[in-house]
Amino acid sequence: MKGKLYLIPTTLGDIEPTATIPAQVKEVANSISEYIVEDEKWARRYLKKLEIKTPLNDLILHPLNKHTNPNDINSYLQNIYNGTNIGVISEAGCPGVADPGAEVVKLAHTKGIEVIPLVGPSSILLSLMASGFNGQNFAFNGYLPIQQDERHKKIQLLEKQIYQFDQTQLFIETPFRNDKLVQDILKVCKGSTKLCIAVDLTISTESVQTKTIAEWLVKAPLLNKRPTIFLLYK
């Protein structure tokens, strides 16, 4: 009998798992000793917080990030054919969503391996819930282009889609470029367009604010390097 591939959610910040992670996740993690992880150090720290019974040094951790050879991913699933359950852990939130874990999930489906997603926090859904924007028609765009000209064009396109399709547009940025992205949004978008900035979701410094571009221009936020997700709507 084949094992299963479990998608193990993690916290969005450095908080105790009990704050946002259901008890079922801990139960499943205690039944697994082999994981595919985005960051090995973070994964060990997180599993320790879950108080798993397996000694951390006995865990098998397969790295999955931008440095991983695509040919190695297939071997990561090998023990599933021996009846071993394997977990996938992202660096933050739900694996497979804006995360390299999607490659493992795609491969698992082609091999007929059962994939089981577990409930956990998602910055995409949490920010959408708190924004007041359209939650029936939305698009997550990941990272915007780094080059300023291309970024401006992308922001203009997203703003156009808001009005054309009545669609909320979500996107993220590498934290150290957050403030530059805010400047670009305020420069490109028209004053009546609304921007929601959701920062540090689920932790004590959480902030979710929705204002028009004109209102943000009065006093632009200083986000520094805090994890942030941005939403545009009309």
C-alpha cells in the first residue's frame, strides 16, 4: 500500500503553533518522520514547537527550494511506495500556494499518490477576508517585476483588470522592497482606486488597512521589512 503526501501548514510568523494551527496538524506530524521542506532550519524549529515525539536528528528532510535539482524531486517520493507517509512543509503558511511545494504535489498526482491538504493560515485568504474587497472574483499575482518600467506597466495592467473584470488583485514583494513597491503603486494608480496593505498577519503587530490611493498619499506607510501582502480594488 502506498503512503500519502500530507501538506503540513505552518505559522505565518514566529508564534506558538496553537495560535493558528489546528490540533490535527500536530497529530499528523507525529505520524511522519520524512519531510520535503523549503527551509530545513525552519522546519526543525517548527516541528520542535509541535512537540513531535520523533527526535529531530532522526527526521529525514529533503530540501526543496530554488537550488534544488528538479531531477531530485522524484527521488523524494520514493519511500511512499514502501507505505511511508511524507509531509511537505513551507517556510510560511500553506505549502503549494506561492510555494515550491507545488512541484511535489504536481508530481504526486501524476504518480497516483494521494495528496492530503491540512487546514492552516493563508495570507492570501486572510488579507482578502479583512480587505472588504471582492472575495468572489480575485487573482493572486505573486511577485511583480523588479525593473521599475516593467513594474509600473504591471501595476497599470492590474488596475485595469480591477475595473474591467470587477476583480480583486493580490500580490506580494520581497520584504526589503516593500516600501519601494508602495511608492510605485501610489505613483501609478489613480486616486479613487483602493489599496489594502496587510502586514504581519496573525502575529501581535498585525495591521490591515484599506484606503484609497488619494488617502494613502496623505501619509504613506513605512513597512520596512515586515511580511506584507497588497490588494487592489475599485
